[in-house]
Amino acid sequence: MNTTSRPPIWQLVREAMESLSGEVSYSSIKQYVWSKWPDVNSSSLTCSIILCSVNHPSRIHYPENKKARICTGQYDFLFNTGRGTVTAYDPDKHGQWEITQKKGVLAVRLLQEATVEAAPISDASEDQGGIFALESHLRDYLAKNLPTLDEGGVPLKLFVSTDGRDGVEFQTDVGPIDILACGANGDLYVFELKLGRGPDAALGQILRYMGWVEQHLCKGKKVIGVIIASEISAKLKYAATQVPHVRLMEYELKVSLSATSLPKVV
């Protein structure tokens, strides 16, 4: 099919939202788009949904959102209501959101509270819950502090695609890769993060991502998988011994607290 006359994918997502109503799943948006443009890639649609969702923390990893601004532009028409669901963004209902930058670090935040009471978000929504927030913080921290894993002894750097997407929550046809990085010699590193104990099922998950990267991105270089968890299970350790290009790593979080008080009045 000729794609030269096809509108940008984010516009197709907007058209779908204008035709659908209420809270809409990613799947429903894709089915609507595919009914008119069946050639559109699934991961490209997911990317467009994320980059147009004003409260999605991963939208900052797309070129359209690489600078600080108040979310009132053409890419700011969705509000993330849960894992895999969105609704039309209404600042009066959802508050005014912005992309902020502090010390060179971009982030998504609520600038101003809603002027009308919004409907409660489902408790099942991990995107709005503590688990997702912790995973997001861990992922972003590791993305900014990538380890030295390649043979040249040079710290890894984030992969950047030809369309400007960086390697954080990198969308593929088989799911999002937590972090996609590259070494000094061009080898690609697929990171899968587990907030707690890493289950042995994580091995199958990361092999799926590695297979996709090898097929679409590696250009003859090696693909190395890295599973990171606070604790690696014995089952996963045994399984990984049979997969030479998968590495296991454990992380440890530490928080220090110090007492504080009001300054003394002189």
C-alpha cells in the first residue's frame, strides 16, 4: 500500500480517539487505525499513543517531547488512565501537565490541579500505582547510569533509533524493551528490569526481545541480554547457564535519612 499520502501516525491515533469515546484501550485504537491503514506497524502506534499522553512518564524519550514545555500542543491530546488504556485529555478534568527540565533532566509532572473533580482511576492501574512508579524510577536511573559491560571497558550508551527515539522503554513488535543500549564496538544490550525477585520466566521474555533486536537492528553485531533484579532466583541462575549471551545482575537500593529542624531564631 502507498504510504506517501498517509497522515502521520499520531494523527491517525487522534482520529481514532475522536471516533471512539470514553476510556479506550491501545488495542481498540489500533483496530480502528488498521481498518483504514492495515500497513501501520503496531509498535509505531504504541509509540504514538505514549508520546501523545500528557501524563505518561516515558513520553520524554521521543523526539517530539525532548524540550520543556506546557502540554498544550498538537501532541498533547491523550491522558493515560491505566496500563494500556487512555482517554481524551481535558485539562479541566485531568489538570494542566507539563514537561519540565531540571539540571538537564526531563520529566513529566502535574503543573496545576484539575478545576473539576475527575473520576477515580482504577486500582488495577499499575501505570498510576507505586509499582510502576518504582519501576520507572529504577529504569530511568539505570538509563542515566549505564554500567560498563562491553569488552572495551567503555560505559554503555543508550541506543538511538533512526527516527530519534532513545533506548528507554523501546517499543518493538514483541513488547517494550526496558532499556536498549550499545557498546563501544556496536554490540547491542537488551536490559530487562525486575523490581523484586527475578523469575525464571524472565529468560524467555528477554530472549524474545533479543531475537527481535537481532532481526531488525544488530547489523551483524552481537546482542547481549541483561536481566537485573534485586534478587536472582536459583531457577533463573540455572537456566541462564545454558544461554551464553544472557547476563544476570542484582541491584541494591540504599536510602539514608538524617534529622532536620527549623533554623534557630537569632
